[in-house]
Amino acid sequence: MTCRAFIIGLLAVAGLALLDPYTSFIKGYGWLTATCFPGGPVLILVLLTVGVNVLIKLVRRRWAFTQAELMLVWCMLIVSCAIPCEGIGRYWYNLLAGGPYLARRTDLYWEDDGSLTRAPEGLVLSKNPASFAAKQYYEGSEGGRVPWHLWLGPLAQWTVFLVLMSIAVICLCAILRRQWVDAERLMFPLARVPLEFTEGSAKGGLLPALFTDRAFLVGLLVSGAFRFVRALPLLFGKDSGWVIQIPIGDVLQDTPLAHMAFSNFDFWPSALGFAFLVPADVSLSVWFFFLFSRAELQAAHWLAVPRAWGTWSPLMRWQQVGAYLAFTAGMLVAARRHLLGVFRKALGMRGGTDDRGEPMAYPVAFWGFVLSIAGCLAWYVYYGVSLPMAAAVLALLFCSFLVYARIVAQGGLYVSRNLWILPTVLHGATGRLAGAGAVIASMQSWLLLTGTTVMLSPMAIHAFRISEVFKKRKRLLPLAMIAAVLVAIPCTTYTTLTQAYRHGALNFNDTWSVRDVPKGAFDTAHRIITQPGQSAEPYWEALGFGAIMTGFVMFVRARFYWWPIHSIGLLACSSWHAHRLWFPFLLGWLTKVSIMKLSGGRLLRDARLFFIGLIVVEFSVSGASAVVRTITHGACPGF
């Protein structure tokens, strides 16, 4: 870790946070930070490794970036990706301005002692439907001037919570690093790709060591050629390239199996690569439990089970809640000895876990987590949420953060999304969510859970996994991660607000996040406030089934070494992305099992490097496509 790497990381973070809102949800040119393995950082890493570093070596070899320096830039970039687009940036500003603007509609009554009235002062842009600032945000203003004095208050008050929560997440990931990396030995497939790609960057020839391997080069060439073939229609005047689509939904439509709710989906080659990089039992569980969920929906239809009409039905939502709760409990039980050792170390008691070599001292991580959580609770209470309900909101948030981090670290599912809605679960389970708590929980559900595919927790735990390459000043990594978040927030804010007041958010490419997300958030809060007895009826049977299934699979897997299925698939078996991941994971599982059965370790290694090459090309080309389209203002079609 060096000063120049830190400065380059901050500049890269600022550039990505300034660019991505414009190129993604504002103009629709491409998504640079939309998954837990984002194309923008991959493109920057490739350019630094095979572009800038080669030029530096031609001048003086000793000045070349080392792997540790490249990985510091990578860690800062991926952590910052929790902000610009699919983190919070796509929804944050719309949620602040959407309440007062949409309340102008005659069919919405949020201001009549409803969600807009109960919104805490300062957490929305205005509580007045006649707000001129909200109107200009959505429709544009003359000269494109941003009323910063009206925005700074709400943004600052939300930023306090977001920064406290980010510190808590980073501290928690620092505590869990040894348990997940050393004790449980999770694969971290999303970390293996940049680590192997940059290995030996400052040694040997001009390029990293991986470029001398034939299997990796074949993966680059095959993936590049396939990407070129997919883009060929663009050379003949077509508006889009060739997309491999599997129309399974159309095939089953109007058949007795239509209630399995399959969707047509595009084939994602990168998902096939990650499916190969994870253990076979994990990749098996992804497609197996997806098909199990389809069979479950069909059986529910035959048995006339209520509220089981498809992927987004209450059956699937509450079942996922049960799976999340059971898996979180299982993770904490498995880590109980490690957590007790960290607790003893933090309190200076005998028997504490040795934290030498850790990127964050355990006392610092423990007390940082405790104080940050206390600050989050104080934030909730300050805005009118009762302490028990505030604790419940935070508990569900961190349950989701932990599970999502595990899904990515162990399952290689680089993109996923929660089905369940935070206020619906809380009110359905307790019946006590009301007033300011309903509004805050509804906004945070879209901001941090339901709407996002990028959370800080998987990014942070991967950064701590990569920290093993840092030989010196390793404990500066958490500070670099926090700095990346602090830089990304104002950069994202600047681009989004200046574009909104110049052109109007209603003219953004992503109309769903502009209109539907704030309407959904305030509608949910409004129903809970005005109709508490009729809103969010719990589905205990589905919750119990999800918890029992997950607990059973975790138990038998711990007791019997031969058990072939992992519980990861139960956590992500029903969502928009699951429809697109299950088939590549089926092919990846078949490929890996076939090689393991019919060949030896050499072919297994070559296949792994082949798929790493495929992944690097897929994501870097996607990032390059977004950048080129932005430079040409959309004149160049996406490739």
C-alpha cells in the first residue's frame, strides 16, 4: 500500500462516481457499477495492468505498479460502487424529492395525515406538495441551477446514517474475515479473478504472469470472438447486437406448467464462469433450488395454496425471509467461538483471539461496530422511531447484509436482489410499525435492500479477503475504504442533481426508479399508517417453511460429509436475477463435475484459467461499451 496507489484510487473513485449516474440510469448508455463484480472497476484494472503498467515498465521497470498497489485501487473502487448506481444513487434523490412531487396527483393522498405528513422533517426535500424544488428536480429548471441550500439539509441528515452504517458494516466484515477466510475457507470467486489477473504485475515481463498461460489466453480469445459475433448485427445497421435468449416462459405459456412462472432470459456467459469457480455443491444448489421453487409454485397452484401466484408472490417473499433468518442464525452459531474470542480481545480479557496480521485490530473493529450501531439507533430515535422498532429495523438490515455477503463470497452470485420488503415484514410480524418508522423503513427498504443489487457488505468482505497481498500498512485499508465512500457520495450527488435540474428527472432513461420507486415506498408507508389492521398480513407458514428448509440443509450438511447440496441456493432461488443465473450455473456445474470425473487436476486448472479470461473480457468490454457510448453521446450502439 503506497501513497500513489491511494491517490490513484481516490481519483478513480471520483471519476467513476461522477460518470456512472450519467451513463447508467440517466442516459442508459451502460451500467458501470451495477453488480458486485462491476464492469467499470474491471475496465480500470485492465487499463492499469496491461496499459499504464506496461508503459511505466518501458520507462523504468522498478516504477511499475505492484499487485498490492493495483489491489488497493481495486478495493477502493469496489467499495465505492455501493454508492453511485445500483447501490443508493439510483434511488436516493428520487425518494427525497418524489414524495412531495408525486403527491400532486389527485389519486394520491399522502399529505392527508399519511406518509408524507408523517415523514420526519429533514428526511425528505419537502413535506409540501407545492414544493418548487421538487417540481424542478422532476421537470428541470431554467438555467439548470440546483437549489443546493434546500438539498444540503436532507442529504446531510441521511449521510450521517449512511456513513455510520458503512463504518458498522466495514467493522463487522473485519471481525468476520478470519472466520470466513481461514476457518471456513470460503472460495471468494469474485476476489480470485483480480488476484490471479494481477499476480506478478511488477515482476518478469511486461505483462502479468497469467498472460504466459495458454488456457487463459484461449479464454481471452474465445470470449472476445464470441463478443464480436454477438456485436456483428451492429455492423449491418441493427440497433442492438445478437442476444442469446432462451424463451422458456413462452414455451410453457398456456400449458399446465405455466404456473411455474418461468421467465424468458438472456444467457450470461460471465455467470457460467463464476459457476465454475465455486465448489460443485454450491453451483448445484443454485440451479437445484431454483427448479425446486418452480415446482413449489406449481404444486401450490394445484393445491390452491393462497398467495402463491408467482415469483413475487407473498409465498416466495416470506419464504425468503425465513431462509435469511435461519441462515443468519446458522452463521452466527458456526462463528460463535471466533466471535467470543473477538469479544474477549476487545475487553482485554484472557483468551482473546490474536489479531496480529488482521487488517483491523479486533478492539477497534468491535468498538467501532458497537459505537456505529449506537449512532444508528440514536439517529432512528431522533426522528421519532421507538427504540425496539429501531433495533428491529437494524437487525433485519444487517441480517440481509450478512446473507448477501455470504451469497457473493461463497456462491459467486455476483448479482441478486431481495424479494422481501422491510416495512411489510416488520409490520406483518409485529403490527407495531407506524408513523415516522413506517416512512423511514419504506425508504430504507428501497435504498438499501429491495432496490439494490450492490451492497457494501460483499464489497467490504472481498476487500478484506484481498488484504492478504498487503505486506505493509495493511491496517490503512479500512481508512481507504471509508475514504472511498466519502468521496463517492458527493460525486454521485453532483452528477445526479445537476443533470436532474438541467434536463428533469422525468427525462431520465430509468423511469422505474424515478416514478415507481418513490410511489411504491410512500404507498407502502401510507397503507401501514392509515390501515394498520389491513396492511401486510404475515405469512407464517411460508416463513416457517423457508426457515425449516434452510436449517435442515445446514444441519445435514454439517453432520454428513457426503451431503451434496448447499443451502446457498435457498437464499437466492426466487428473484429476477435467479431466472437468469440458474441455467449458466447448471452448465457450470455440469462442466466442473464432468472434468472432475473424467479428467485430472491439470484440465481443471486450465478450465479455471480459461473462465477467468472469459470473465475479464466480458466485464471489461461491457465497461468499455458504456464509456464509448457516453463519449459519443449514444451515437455508438452498445456492444
